[in-house]
Amino acid sequence: MSTTARLISVTFFAAACFAQTPSVSKPQSVGIVYFIDASQGQRPLADELMKVARTSIFGFYNGKRGMVGLFYNIEGAHSPFRIGVDNPQFIFTFGNPENALMYRAGSDKSRRRFPIGTLDLNRHVTTHDSGIAIEIVDAGPNTYKLAAKSPLPPGEYTIILKGSAKARARRLFTFGVD
């Protein structure tokens, strides 16, 4: 195959690859998670204050005596940010994409609870991956697209950027799927 033919085939291959991924502009703020809305562009998720809570220290947790469940609690049964699709995509600018986590909440009438780990009687904390399987792809310099690997059922969710200024300030990005 001639050099010109190779160049043409590589060009068509690259064009086909880039055509499959719609272009997304860089978010306006670093450390903020945005929902990618096809009709309205990027919209920042709700930014809510969380509290770390635990279950009773004398009880059982997941069938183990002396284990205490650790949770992030957020006041209110529902996030103010609502999404009507089950496969939402998000974008964020942050230095380390491996620090992005997504959790589904259990909720009651007054709060949402996101399980994050356990604490034993010796005060040894074990974090567990009860999070949702996510896929993160590069979308530019320090910018990443995030999506769940499978459709999200209706419910309440949070995205955490561990190590970010928002996470250190006990802030979580929340949304609900209707």
C-alpha cells in the first residue's frame, strides 16, 4: 500500500473514531461536577453538605458482631437536581480521575444515606466499594467524562471527587433519576 493510501485510510479511521464521541467543552469550574444535557449544555449538579454517621456500636452490621456501618448522610429525602434519563453523562475537571466515585443512596422521609465503609471495635476503618461501576474517559487536559457502566434505576445518587476542596469541605454532588 502506498504512503498516500495509508494516510487516507488513517485519516478516515481517525474521523470515524472522533465522530462517535460528541465534543464536550471544558467545564467552567475546577472540582465541580456537571451534567451533560444535550438541550441545555452543562448544568452543575446540586452541591450539598454531608455528615458522616454510623450505626449503633453495640449492634451487628452485615452479620458481623461489633462492626459499625459508616455512611454519608444528607438532609432531605431527594436531591434538588433531577434527571429524566437512566444513562446520564457527567463532566468534571480535576487532577486525578481515579478519585471520582458514584454511590446510590437509601432514603427515608428526612435524609439520604450513602454507605461508605465499616468501623470495627478497634477503630479500624475499612472502606468498601459499594459504589456504582463507572467509566471515566479523557475529555481534554485534566477534564474527564463520567458515566455509569449500566443504566441507573430511579433513585438518589451522589458523585464524590475525593481529595477535592469540595470533598474536604464535606460537600457532595447529588442528583436524582426519575
